[in-house]
Amino acid sequence: MKVSIIILNFKCPSCSGHQYRLSSFDVTTKNPHGAVCIFCKSIMHASYRDANVSARC
């Protein structure tokens, strides 16, 4: 059986940082994950990667 896992990588467009905080108060239509850069407080951009994993039952 194959299980599809989506991996999110966040990157700041302003300072190219990868450290962020998640908050439900920061969720908007432009920021659906609520991720904000801890350095410059910009909205983080998410990149998606699909990791196909075979699961044994």
C-alpha cells in the first residue's frame, strides 16, 4: 500500500530565513498556514514536496 505524504518547506521571501512560528491569529487568505518569519515578521512562502512512502501492513 502506498501512502502519500506532503512535506512543507517554509522560506522567507524577505530575508531568506527558514525559522518561523505558526499562529492561528496569522491565518489569512494569503497566509493559509499562519507561518511568520521570526526575524523580520514577513509571511513565509511554502513549497510543497510529495514523499511517496510504501507502508507495510
